[in-house]
Amino acid sequence: MLLAKTERRKSGKRSPSTRELGMPLHEIISLNGKTAIVTGGALGIGKGIAVRLAEAGANVAIFDLKQDDAKRTAEEIRQSGHKASAFTGNVAEEKDVQALVQSVMQEYGGIDILVNNAGIFPNILLREMSRGDFESVLSTNLIGAFLCTKYVCEEMIRAGKGGRIINITSIDAIHPSMVGLAHYDASKHGLWGFTKNAALEYAPHKIWINAIAPGGINTPGVGAMNRTQEMQRAVDAFAQQIPMKRMGEPDDIGKTALFLASELSGYMTGAQIVVDGGYLLT
Ligand SMILES: NC(=O)c1ccc[n+]([C@@H]2O[C@H](COP(=O)([O-])OP(=O)(O)OC[C@H]3O[C@@H](n4cnc5c(N)ncnc54)[C@H](O)[C@@H]3O)[C@@H](O)[C@H]2O)c1
């Protein structure tokens, strides 16, 4: 390929167009005929991701603890002319994850994309944190991603068509954003390590695994953190430091997830994209 290009240049012929180099852009970004699972897809960042993947043509399976919100989001996506359905369960419960994978296989006949987004971030000082507090964050944020990856990859390998896994980590996988998140930071550092090792293991099966590390994003989960004045002050102080001078929106992460789910990122695996309005620069 390289030789062919060099020869073309020597012979004075025009350089190849995008079309000659590969697929046209609308095909590169299309997810037509693909099926994506988005965990925690009922609200917040997960909803932002589900909406963009569906818009690009994917059948989107929303998997969430909150049945009513999951149904409502799937209905909104269908109302805008795209394909989505809702599944209820807990990512940290092995039997729920197995049932989800079975149901999605039955409904759509395959799984091409998994977004491990479901996560919790209760703010608790370490000195007040119980073993149960620590374990519940690890269960959802880390063990949940492990279980979904394991069972979805089994199907991807069986189908032999490769796939994409996108893990939603956090800037806290790189640097702490505030005190009271020691359990959360442990889970997100863990998820980043998990991303790299899984990417290595599954590369021979053409399953590309990457992570997105969001900064502060306006979601119901962040809204719920602001219940005490002290937390409100901590979140405000965080927001004021953002070089882009705004909190992120779920769609900022939705667009990045579309990039990682599509051929736009066709030569990436084991990478983490920071989407934080520049926060980590401060
Ligand atoms: N919002 C932020 O500023 C921010 C920043 C960095 C990373 N993140 C990460 O992004 C992800 C989404 O965060 P968000 O702010 O949208 O949260 P959110 O609380 O607004 O929404 C999370 C969704 O996940 C679902 N969920 C929670 N636990 C679940 C479980 N065990 N099984 C199935 N579904 C479950 C909830 O019901 C909810 O619909 C999390 O992993 C979070 O750590 C968020």
C-alpha cells in the first residue's frame, strides 16, 4: 500500500481521495445493523451514549436498575425514529448479566458493542467508610464491568465478527477530583487497568477495548451529590476550575463513545480518552 502510494507520487499522479483510501465518512461512522448494550443507559451519561449510538443506526439495549427510566429512554429513542429496548437488572449480579446477554441475543441475534457505563459515586470520607460502602462501589463499577465484558465477549467470539467494548472510567482513574471518593478512585483506576489487560487478551478476536475518562458531567447522579451545602461547595469549586468554563453534558461523552464504537477509531485498542474540558490541566 505504502509502496503503491510512493510510486503514484513519483509518477506525478494525483494523491488518492478519501474514498480510494477506505470507506466514505458516512459509512465509517454508521452503526447500521449493529447491536449495542449500554449499561446504566436509562439516565445521565449512559442515556447520552444510547441516543448517539441509536442515531448512528445501532439497535440499542438499555440495561439499568431503574425499570421505568430505562423504558422511558428506550421509548424516547424509538419516538425519534431509532431502535432501542429496555432491560432491567443489576450489572453486579451475575445471573442478571447472563439473562441480559441471552435476551439481547434472542431479540437482535448478536452483540457488537458493549458500553460499561453503570457506576455509582457516593461521597464518603475514608474514616467513615465501612467495608460494605467500599465493596458496593467496587461491585457496581468494577465487578459489573468484568461480568458484562466476560459474557458479552463469549458471544462476540462465538460470532467471530469482532466487537467493541467501551469502559466509562473517570478523570479519577488518573487523578483524584475531590476527597471522599477513595473507593470510587480505586474502582476507576481498577477499571482502567482492566481495560488494558482485556484489550490485550481479546485483540486476537478483533475485539477492541478502550475507555473514556469523563470530567464533571451534568447528570442526575451529580445532581444528587449536591444535596448537602458542603458537597454543593465542593462541586462548585470543581466546576470553577474547568478551563472550558462549563460542566460537560452527557452528549459530550455520547459523541466520544460513537467515535470509539465506529470505524473512526479502527486502529485503537487499550486507550483511554480524557473528555474533561481541560480539567486535568489545572
Ligand atoms: N457525571 C460525572 O461527572 C462523571 C464523571 C466521570 C465519570 N462518570 C461515570 O459515568 C458513569 C455514569 O455516571 P452518571 O453521572 O451518568 O450517573 P447517574 O447516576 O446520573 O446515572 C447512572 C445510571 O446507572 C444506573 N445504575 C447504577 N448502578 C447500576 C447497576 N448496579 N446496574 C445497572 N444500572 C445501574 C442508574 O440507575 C442510572 O440510570 C459512571 O460510571 C460514573 O462513574 C461520571
